[in-house]
Amino acid sequence: MLSIRDKAHVLCIDDSDDIYCQNGKWEEYNLEGCDDGNNVNGDGCSTACAVEARCTCTNVVNATSTCSCVPCGNSYLDSGEQCDDGNVVNGDGCSSTCQQEACYYCNGVGPTSCVKACENGVLNSGTFNGVSYSEI
């Protein structure tokens, strides 16, 4: 038997069925933040069954957790993004789909900073946030 104790309650659980994180069943009494049934970080529910930063999970007892994470515009450079400046506005160098816009150079980290580097009548070159660039 497993005993979990807080300030007001004692809960006894039969753990003979090998109740563990990553079994695809959210078990509140196991103190899981989520359980998506896999051993993958970065999908909203960590390998330690904790809800990951910038993510939320829907949990139903004895069911697989469903997690989602904040997409483009969260100031973090996530998979598939070339830039992320913390908004979803076009025309500022980083598009609403987190892709670098034409005539801009972006530093490639989150939150992203972009600088307009063409269409100003000058062939520009230099370094922006440690990245070299030049117009041809």
C-alpha cells in the first residue's frame, strides 16, 4: 500500500497494479500534472508527467491527458519557427507565422529582434546580434 499524506488527509492507494507516470492514465492521487502515455519532452507533458512551460493539459481520471502549447507569438523560438518576436503582426521583420520576412535580418533567438536591411538605397552589410549579413 502507498500512503500519500497532506495536512488534512491521508489517502491509501493499492499500488499493486504498478501505477506509474507515462502509462497513459492520469492519476490525480499519483500527483501527476499530466500523463500523455509517452516518453517525449516538448509535447506539453514532460517525461516526469509535469505540465511543461507555456502549455496546458486537460486531465480526466484514468484517461490520457491532452496537452497543447502556445504557438507562434510567445517570444520563444519553437520548432519550425525562424523567429518569434512575441506578436503575430506582419511587417515588423517576423511574420504572423514566425517566419523571417523579406528585407529583414533577425537574430534567430526568442524573443527575436529584427532589423530592416534592404530597400533603403544602400547595399547593407554588417553584424546584427552577432550574426553577419550582407545584401548582394
